[in-house]
Amino acid sequence: MPDTDLDLLVEGGTAVTPQGRHRANIGVRGGRIAYVGPERPAAGGTVDAGGLLVLPGGVDTHVHLMDPGSTDREDFPTGTSAAAASGVTTLVEHSHGQPVRTVDDLRDKRAHLRGRSNVDYGLAAHAWPGSAPSVPDLWAAGVTFFKVFTCTTHGVPGHTAAALKEHLAQTALCGGVSLMHCEDESLTESAEALLKAAGRTDGGILPEWRGRDAELVAAAVAALLVRLTGARATIAHVSNPEVASYVARERAAGARLAAEGCPQYFLLREDEVLDAGALRKFTPPARARTDEDEREMWRLLRGGTLTHMSTDHAPSTLEQKRAGDIWNVHFGLPGLDSTMALLLDAAARGHLGYEDVARVYSENPAKQYGLWPRKGRLAPGADADLVLVDPGAERTLRNEDVLSKAGWTPFDGRRVRGRVVRTYLRGVPVAEEGRPHGAREGAFVPGAGAAPTAGA
């Protein structure tokens, strides 16, 4: 029992952790969880969570909010409103329009974002070929991870194997972590040249241009280099089981390697791009062709080969997606509005347990990126980031309900079970029944390597 009165008591709910579910009352004091147990200690306020699941707030570690930069696509106020309403209480953001490459860039971005977020956030830096010596200073300044491309994408240059090895060696020395986008540039460039020479502008170029072999080659090399350098890293948006098998092989050989999944690689089908065109332009593209392909991806997530989930939220409006041909419109999909809903539905359909949802969308990403034990758990001492869920409620995902500036979802019309009723950030309600509150309560969370003054 806590030794003084609580600020808030969430009572009668079923607490969900990766280890199991149990009825518990959760007490909050000073923005932190102070009590989890069967007793009913005194509190300044109470919330009846009877019949509801109580999960740790979602930790989404792959988000692009374009702020500062291309804020016609998304900004922090709209993107984090979508996050709060969907049950995400912490995110890690890296925008390509104005990438963080120096300590000064990080300082300026932090200043710009004060008072603009509904949820807590970390900030990633972009790794630039040839700039590996800047890694230790950025890590000490508080970046959450380094985003690395193996192919030139979004205007960010790709790393060759030699440049990637140099970068990973530097992160190994200072304890940093990287998120690696894996597509082999020589293969994508060759495919692009052939497709353009043939005059192709149909949606079918996507799986040919950004082919399975390009992802597989780059992921295999990156995974090997993680092991050889002793670095710690994540393969971003693993699109299919074959890529996952290379991750598992190197991990078994000693690589400190995580593997990120995203809902689009489970639920969208490869051939949808033939009709939807730019509305399915993201990279790597969707790979699943059959329901069995989807089931195998859920098995890999449930079994831990895929370690965690994220959105890779990279929105554009419908108008922007229709503003050119398939070659020149923006890559990316919106995802913050839908990912928690899709994971809860996967649990309702038996692909996952609710314990798995807490593991892959809270605990594991928080651990991988140094946000644990403050984030991602329901235990005394953790931030009181709580999500109350009605597991039996059904709804249909609709474009008109999307809070992201994108204004649409690739899952429009999909029926899902499980609804976020209320979201708390450090004990403060930030969204209810799909409606975010107006207050910008979110704060910067320094990364694991931050010097003591980095959070100031």
C-alpha cells in the first residue's frame, strides 16, 4: 500500500502485462504509478475501469510527423492528437524534410516542438554517410536512435556496406542504437531504369522496383554487420518471413538485433497497388499475397522473431497522393490512427494475446530504445501512461474519423473489435472515446545515452 494518498485510482480493471492479466487497482501519484494491487487506497479521484482492460500506453518508435518541414503533410499537433486518441502515449519521431544531423539541429528541433505535442516523444537523428564521427555527440545529446538508409530515399543518402560498418562501429563504441531501412540501392536503381525505359507508370511498378531481393540482400548484409561490429540495431519494417529468417539467423549467432513489424505487412496485399496505385506506395511495398502469408507474419510476431510493432506513420493527404504519377508522389502511409486498433483486433481474432499487444507495442520497443523502465510498463515507478480498452466493442475504421492531417487510412471500411476508451499520459487524461483533449501535455524524453543536462 502507498504511504500517502494518491492523486488518482483506476479501479476494477484488468491489468494487462506481457506476463499475464489480473484484476488490479492502479494508483497514481505525481504522474507515476505508485500502486498496483487488490487494495483500494485513498485517492483524490477515482476512475471505474470495471469490464475494461488496462494496458500500458503504446510506445510507437517509428513515426514521421514532418514538423518542422513538410507540415502540409503532418505536424506534431495533428499527429500526436491521433496518437493520444488511439492509445499511443510515447513516440519516437524523425522527419526527413529537416533531418537532425547535428547537436544544434537537435537543440533547434526541441525548441520548436515545445508545447506542440499531446504525448511524450523522443527524437531520432539521421545517419549520413561519412558522418560517423558525429555519432557520440548526438548520442550524448539525447537522440533516441540513428535512422540509417541503405538506399537513397526521401532525399536522405544511402549507406554502402563500408559506410554502414563505419556507422555501426561508432554506435558500438558509445552504446548507441540504430534503426536500419534495408533496400539494396544497386538493385532498386537497376529495376527503376528498366521500368522507366519501358514507359511503365502503373501501380505494378512498386513490387518490381522495390523488389523482395533488394530488401533481402540489404537486410542480410546489415544484420551481418551488426554482429561483426557488436552494435545494437533494428531492421525496420520487415516485410516478409524470408527477411525475418536472416534476422533470426544472425541473432542466433550473437547479433544484438531487433526486427520491427508494421500492420501494412500483415494486412495489406501485394496486388492492392494495381488498383489503389499511390495509395499503396510505401517502401518496402506490401508483400503478403495470401491469408497464410498474413498468418505467418502474426506467428513471427507472437513468437518473438519480430520483436515489436510500429506504424512507420508517414502520411500524405489524398490530394498529395493524387498529384502526380506513381513515380513522383510521396512514399508512405498514415498509421497512428489505426495501429493500436488493428493490434487489439488481432488479439480478438486469436492471432495474438492481449499480453502480446502489451509486449510488442509497449514493453519491447521501450526496452529496445532505452525508454524502459520509465515507459512501457504497468508497475510502481513507471510513468502513469495508461490505456483503458473495451475489448468487446466493435467499430469500423473510416477515413472520416482519421485525426492525422492525411485524412484517410488504407484500412478504411475494416471492421475491428476492441476500442480505446480513455488514454492517460503521466496520470492526466489526454483522450476519451476517440477524441483528444486540447492540452499539449507531451514532453521530450531523452535517449539512453543522454548526458544529465540533455533533458533540460
